[in-house]
Amino acid sequence: MLGPSLNLLAEPLPTLPRFTLGRVFTDWSLEPLPFVITVWAVGLYLLGVAVLHRRGDAWPIGRTLSFVVVGMGAFALATMSGLGAYDRTLLSVHMVQHMVLSMLVPLALALGAPVTLALRTLPAGPRRQLLRLLHSRLARVLSFPPLVFGLYVISPWLLYFTAWYDASLQSVFVHEMMHVHLVLVGTLFFWPLMGIDPVPGRVGYPFRVLIVVLTLPFHAFLGVTIMDQSTLIGGDWYPALSEGPMGAWLPDPMDDQHLAGGILWGSGDLIGLVFFGVLFTQWVRSSLREAAREDRRLDLMEARQRAADGER
């Protein structure tokens, strides 16, 4: 008999074969919401790039690759590949999915600068509406650095230590909304920090680096906390699965939870360090550009001074 929580599913959980790394790349399914989001996001972005090219304007290929291939590609991988197929079967698989959606996807999308692309390609009316939205009070509140930092740090704790995660296991709708939530919260956090798009909440590079440094211990602490838990996240969900047809290959739920905590700890630090490297590189380039501008300004002042001295 399966546990009672499985009977609350809006959609029956299928019996899956043993999970392997290869299944991440071979077990694809056409999930409606992620598929629609992916098609629309990629289609609109590529349409904007095509408009620029027809106009004779350049758009960095790196931004296109970041948004389309890395960002939306990772989103599709996390939701429609084997990660999506097994994310309610193994907490460890869900945790990989969590980190991809909350860190890798938002970081790559921000590097793609879609807001800048939209401002350069939209007709006058929609462009004015977008600018009005960017300068609205709501946008300023949602991009206020302390608020976004708190939301980004607290959100995972609320997910795993309230009834929210149980609901995401039992309801397909809540499960899909959790995926959207992870991306949105990550976007609110990373977009102003990247500073490429003209969005509210952008601060100087020293403060950006400080915020990134402050987030690293929280992922580690949450991962260690999950590893040290004596109770199972998800309640009787995973033990109930072990009593069913998949019990022959499913690992012990507590062992899988320990693995999930380690994944959160290690991958959070890894992606955080990658982001720190990107941010530091941007800071150095910005400093070099500022130094070049200052050199040109001083050269111009010196040339004007020589010209004035020559006239005397």
C-alpha cells in the first residue's frame, strides 16, 4: 500500500525505472507550462535579435548564447528532462533542479540583457510602457537590495521547512508554480547585481560583491541543516514511494536527504563563486573603461592647454 499522501496527487506519479545520470538527458517529456514559457521566451528574444540585424545594428553573440542556450536551455533541462521526471521521486534530483532554476537560469538570463534588447527593438508605445514599468514604485520595491536579499535567502528555508514542499509533492499545480517561483526570486536577486540591463536596484560594485559574499554561507548552512535533520523533508512521501513498485531501486530516504543537503551546500558555493568571478570581471572591465575615459579627458584638457599657451 502506498502512503495516503500519494492519493492527494492531482496527477498519478508514474512508476519510473532506476535513476541514472544518462536518464537526465534521455527521458524528455513535453510539459505544457515549461514548454510554453521556453518557446515564448526564446522566440521573442530571437525575434528582437533579428530586428536588430535587419536594421544593421550589432548584438553580442555572447548575450544571445547566454539567454537562449544557457539560460532557457537550463530551464528546459531542469523541467522537461530526466530532472523533471524524477524531481518528485528523489529529493536529491529535486535539489539539483532547485539550484539550476534558482541560480544558473537567472544568472544566464541576466547576462543575456533581454530588457536592453526589448528597449532597442520595441515600437514606441510598448517601449514607453516598459520604461514606465521600470520606473514604477512596484519595480523599485521589488528590486530594493535588502528586500531582495532577504527574499532570496529566506525562500529556501520556507520551502523545505513549511508545508509548502509537501504541497508541491502532492499537487502538480503547486509543483509547477514552485519552479516559476524559484526562477522569479533568482531573477529579482541576480538582475540588479549583474547591472547589464537598466533595471532598478542597481548598486555599486563593492556592494554587489558584498551581497554575493553574504549569500554563500546561507546555502552552506541550509545544506548542513538538511543533512543533519532527523526528520524527513516531505513527511511520509518518500517512504511511501519506497513501499511501492519503485522500492526495489529507491535509496533509503534519509540517505537521499543527506545527499540532497550536500548538493545544496556544494553547488550553491560553486555557482556563487562563478557569479563572484563574473561580477569581479565586470568590475575590472568597468574600472578599465573608467580609467580610459579619464585618460582621454586629461589628454583633451592638456591639448586645450597647449593650444591656449600657443595662442599667447
